[in-house]
Amino acid sequence: MKSDKALGRPALEVTQRIQREFPDIHPKILQAWVGCPKEILMARLTEIFSRRPIPVVPPKPESLLDLVGVVNIPGMAKRKFVPLDKFAVDTRPEAPVKILYVLGAFQGICLHSPAELTPGAFSLRYQTLRENSFCEPILAELSCKGEIETTLAKIYALIELQGKGENGTLLTNGLSNIFFIRHEYGFQEEKSIPICIKLDSNLTNYQLRFASAGWTVGWVVFAPDINSTNLRAGCRVFSRDSYFLIF
């Protein structure tokens, strides 16, 4: 092959680029191309390039969740929050929060959840479920963003703002508002209690329960089986806002 000094600058740059982009082209073939018209070079390169397998880029999976917004709740006066007292059926007209039903496993969750202080200022991200889905794909998508778990006190704080079914952040159209709350390891589960999904965290391993709140003529809170419940498209999924984490 001719030395680089024998080539003009444009030809040298083209030759070097071809060698970088097509390292499998034999040097003798490259030598024969030097000085060829552009049309011939283009034809030869096209012929060689067409023999190479074109890499297939897998399509990016579509998100199950469409971000609606972030709700910011200001800090409240610190007081004791007892889940069993707050999530109690109360259908009186004067009830500040009209709770129609506390179903099945949700009662067990409240019974075995320790009292806590009302939350300080907090923020929750809420998203719309685009299609019917089981919980596990939703959890997988949320865990990629590091934003999953909330608490009973925060759920109640949201419900309290719409205690009589007023319009607001929570859906009141019959569709569910979905939350994931931490599982207490000391709780001896009964057959009626939903199975939890174990997740790996950077800090520790923990388990989550699936909790749902929906409005009919009052609030209905329940905790279905996390592994077999097929959630309807249009449900609203709540999680921590990764840009505003105050606990």
C-alpha cells in the first residue's frame, strides 16, 4: 500500500476514517480505492456495509404510569396518630372523615401498626395507571426511581383533606387510590392477610403491603392480595416524591 506521505490530505483523512469505521476491509482493497471517483467509493462502501448485521435496538418499554403531579402537604401540629382510631367506620353526617368500610386485612394492618406522630411537611407523587396491571410491574417501575413507600398517617392526611368526598388529589369517581406501606415483620399473618412482596433496598430488605382507598358514598379502605389483584386502568398510584423527602 502507498505510504501516507504519497496521499494528499483529503485522501489521507478519508482513508484513515474508512480504516476506523470499517476495520475488516483488507488494506489492498483500500489501496485500490485511492484516487477512485466518489461514486465508485460510495458503491463499494454500500456493498460492504450491507453485509454487516444491523444491530437491533430493543424498543424502550412503555411506562405503566403517567405522572399527574406532586401534592405538597404542609406540616401539621404534632400529635399522636393511632391508625386503629383514625381508620374507623364513621358515617355520621357531622363526621370530619366519612369512612364507610374498613375491609378485611386493612383492619389487621391498623391493629398491628404502632402509634406514630402525625407527619411533618411531606410530598407525594401521584400517577395514573395507563392500563390494567397487577402490582408487581407497578412496584418494579416505582423501585427503579427509588420512590415507593408511604405511611398510614400520610394516607389519612390526604383522606382528611377530602373527608366528605370533595374534589382534590384523591380520586372520588369510584376508581382506587393506591398506596404501598411498610410491612411489620412481627405481624403473624393469617390466611386472609395479603402476601407481601419483598424488595431489596440500598439500606435494608423490607416488605410492602398494598393499600387502597376509594370513595362511593363514603371512604372505603382495604388491603387486597398484592399478588393477585388486577388494578384497573385509571387508578391513581401514590409514592414518595424523590425530590422532596421529609419523613
